[in-house]
Amino acid sequence: MKIVITGKGGAGKTTIAGALARHLAHAGHAVVALDCDPNPMLGITLGFGPERTEAAPAVLNMLVEMGHTHNDPDPDPEGLLGQFGIDGPDGLRLLTVGRVEQLEGACVCCGSHSTTRKLFSNLPHEGRIVLADLEAGLNDLIWAHPGREDVVVAVAEPSAKGVEIVRRACQLSETLGVSRLVAVANRASVSDAENLSRVTGVPAFAIPEDPAVAAADRDGAAPYDTDPSSPAVLAIGELVGWLGVPKRPAAEQPLPAG
Amino acid sequence: MGEAPSAPAGSPSSVRPLKVAIVGSGGVGKSVVSATLARTLARRGRDVLAVDLDPNPGLAYSLGLAPSDAGLPPETTIEVKGGLYGWGPAPEVDLATGAMTLSRLAPDGVRYLSPGKIDGKTVNKSEVKRCLGTVRLLVDHLEAPWDIVADLEAGTTTPYEGYARFAEVIVVLATGSWRSCLAARRLCALLPSVPLVVVASKSAPGASDAARWGLPVQHHIPFDPEVAAAERRGLAPLDACPDAPALSAVASLADLLLKVAP
């Protein structure tokens, strides 16, 4: 199955994506985490640490370095995962889509968006969970183009702007044919989630404000590692039950060697 | 100047305009700071154009303006094949003043220019490209002595795509969080000129955390629960909590910007 995490900037997408991927991997699922933000940070909340996160090769940058352009025939996504993915806890694998490193690049017209599109659309997902943490805002959701079989998790802090962006993300996902949508009210109460559900028309799940997550955010650490039994990390574990993830992992497809 | 809005009487025509772009990671307060800065400058009698360069809704809320998804009317834009942004103003729109004529009035006399918003009903990317390209070209070419305060989209893509070409000062905004400071450091390394680094704390202490993460903080906007409450409700802080301490800190940021602007 494939999951995308979307929402306003600062809503908590990356924090939730990181802990969600760790919960899924710990439960025995083969997880591929796609960091689709060209300002990549998912490695931090997955627990890779700052150095490995910064050093992780980015697919778009590597392709450009190798002389590819966006007009090339699609490179084999499984091969890219094998070549550029990095291994984390419980068999989890992180693939960084792109990283803005300089002001001039070969693919200014589409940046990392089209690479996101190709990887999210074409990466085989039978027997594994592909979880994509998108760039802030609605544009990357349009590019990722989730479909009928995919799950969209739209995250909002309880602010008017955050709720409005999630409302639009849900509408957009429905336009794209996505049938399984979950809204998440982050750093929020149950009544905030009820309000979010009312506004979006989709089920909404509350993740509470949590000093342990705030402390991990301040220090650049993964909440799943610093305090796995904190209320927000436990809530993200419960969120798994809302996504329609198979109870027991399907026949596992071995991840390609790094 | 054609049909451009005329400058208010008594406005000093020799004032050197301030051209500032605000960048940073998502959720660091770019829209709140942009909107408050724009209105603060306008209250001092300056002519201010607030430019919304984010196709996601945000800046209008913080300005206290009814949000609208409307972009530029189709008859005001024209495709420019091979042009810098792919689109530009139609021949009837004056390149030097179009940024003002196509803007709408916001509180305190600020003019608000928006490229329209992704409304969620369609997945049409070309509409965003049409309006955003034209807005960017017009802002680059604005000749009137108006201040420009531009609110950019979250992350590091906007400087990469040259969204701040018009700006003479770039403000990099962060909170105290490690990740927002990493994004700010990445932005500082990417930007063509030395930016002004500002920390807007989302919790105490904020500024000392940012310094700990290697960010050369030049101005600090303190955590302010009243501003947070206004954000929750989607109100402009200058209307909801005019006496909040964070707003005085934005006023001092205006002083600082006027001092450091070339």
C-alpha cells in the first residue's frame, strides 16, 4: 500500500511521518519512507540523526549529476531505491527525492516535484508500505497524484489556515479519486479533531500536544527514540489502525540491498 | 502612471522604498510577520504592496482581509514563451505599475497582490503558473516608490527558483526548533546575498535555542500566546491583539529593515 502525508508547513507532517513509519516497521511491515521535501528532514524524525540525514543521497541530484534530464525515459524506481536508499531500524529504508543545494540546477522547471511523481507512482508497493512525506502545501499533493488505492493523511494544527489547507487537501484527494482519507488534528484536542472532521467531511484523529515531541523538535531528535511511550508517539501508533493497514504484514518482499 | 492608485497626500515621494522577501521553513510565522510588517509600514504613512507568493492560503488571514482564491483575470495576462516566468502582463497592463493596478485594498491602506490559490476543486497546475509568473514579473518591474513585503512559499525551493529577485533584503525566519534552524541555515547558504536572520519563537526561549543551533540571530520576536490565539481563529494579530508584545517586536523589525536596507 501507499500512504502520503500532506498539510500546511509546520503542521507536523514530518514528525508524524517519522513516527508512523517506525511504528509500521516495528510491527513487521516492510517500509519505504520517501522524503519528498526538497528541504529534506524526514531522516531526523525517523531516527537517522543529523549527519546521516544530511549525507543521504538525493535521487534527483544524483540523476542530474549522472547527466540525466527530466526528459529522460523513467529510470527504474526499484533500482533507484536500491542504489540511493539508506537502511534504518527494523528494515526500514529511506529514499530522499531531492535536495536544493545550489541556486542553479538542471531541472528548474519542475524541481523535485516530477521525481516525486515518478517515484510515488512507479515504486512497486506489493507486500510493502511506501510512505511519502510531502513538501508543505497543496502543490506537491497534486504532483504526487495519489489514486484510488492510496491513503492520504492530511495534517493540521488547530489554526484557521491549517484547517483550511487540510480541507482543500481532502477535496483535492477526492478529486483524484482517493477513497481512504484521514484528517489529523495535531497538537490538538478531541474537540479540535471533531471540528476538523466537520469542516473536511472525513474522519479526523487527534494527536495531543506533547512536551516530549516539543523537546525532540527543539533538539533535532526522533520522538520515537527519545520517548516512545509519550502520548503523541502512542497516538501515532493508534493512527495506524485508521489507515487500513493489513493486520499482519503480507508476504514480505525483501528490500533491495543498499 | 496611468490608472495606478495615487499616493496618499503628504506621502514623501523621495522615500527610498523597502523591498523585502520573507522566507523560512513551514509554520515559522512568515505570513504573520509579513502581514504585520506591511501594515506597520503603512501606518507610518508609507505606500506598501504586500505580495503573496504562496499558492496556499495564509497571508490574507494575517492581513485581516477576506480570503479569496481569485488570481489575475485572464485578460490581464499573456503567455510569454521562452520568458523568464513563462507568463507576463497583457499589453494593456503597464509593466511598471501593473503590480499596483492588479492589487486589492487591504486594511491600513496596504495593497495586496495575490497569484490566486489552489482551491482543491481542480488539479490544474497551469492556472497557478499563469498567475504566479505574471505576479513575479510585475513585482520585479514595479517602478513606483512603494515598499514591497513578499511572503514566500515554505521551504528552500523559492530561492532556488528565483522568487526573491526583486528583494533588496531577505529575512530568513526560524523558530527555536532544530529543524527550522536547519532550514534557515540551508537558506542562508543558498541565498545570493546575506540575509537578515530573525527568530520568531513558538515557545520560550527560542532565540537562545536558535543560537545554539548555529544561527546568527539578528532579531527576536518573542513567543506570544495572544498572537497564537489570533492565528487559531484566523484573525490579523493587529486587529485581534494590537498591544501584544510580539507586534512591538515586528515594529522594531521594521526599524531594523529600514536601517539595513541599501
